[in-house]
Amino acid sequence: MVQHARVRDYMTKDPLTLQEDDLLRKAVEVVMVRRIRHIPVLDGKGALVGIVTDRDVQGTLPSPLSAAAPEEYEALLETTPLARIMTKSVITVGSDDLAAEAVETLLASRIDGLPVLENGRLVGIFTVRDALRGYLELLRGVRPSNPPSGR
């Protein structure tokens, strides 16, 4: 990444989001089918209130080795709101922050994704994958490009 590159140069714009009252089933579908590992969670007014990761989802579901009945599994999917399993104290970055500082935050916090805010509103997400794309561009001597949105 170029020394003065900003988070906005590498973030995934307009990420897929869920609502805090959405049920676990919806998060399972996003994680398992769409293979999205970090899902910002919004309240009814569109404010960021949490994040659900693939680890949160997997940690909530019964182990395949457990003796959980299919009815219990289904009940869990249909009665667990994301507000119950999401991480509420979310570490965020600004779109104008230096990309290098965002990478330092990922490493220091031992996390893989940072919601990106502008004036308190979610505008993107900066993940390890975005950082790797920036690193690859640096190695190749390429200028920042805008990634596809909605990943």
C-alpha cells in the first residue's frame, strides 16, 4: 500500500448488512451461502450497533457432534435475534484514516474486519482481504483501485 493510502482506497463499499432483530437463520445463510465472514449489524435507524462474524455464528450453533435434535436446531435458528450473539463493542475506522493504521488496528486487535464510518454512518468494511489486495498492488507497483461493492 502506498504510504498515504486511505481506507477508502481499499475498503469494500456498501457491505452487506443485517438488522439487530434479524434472526440467526439469516446470518447462517449469509455466512454459509454467500461466504461473508464479517457482517455489520444496524439498528432500525441505520446506525451501526454491532458486528456478527462467522465465528459468532458457528459458536452459537450446536456442534454437529452433539445430540441436539433437529427441532432444537431449528428453534435456535428461528428464535435467536442477532442482537443476542453480535459483538456490540465494534472497533471501527474512518474512510479517511490511513490504510496502514487500519492494518495496524487489525493486527493489534487480532480481528479480521473493521466497519468503515463517515459521519457516523456505515460506508464500507475494511478486511484482511482488502489489506492483502492493497499489499499486492504495492508489490506490483499499481495504484489503488476500487473493489466491487456488496461483498
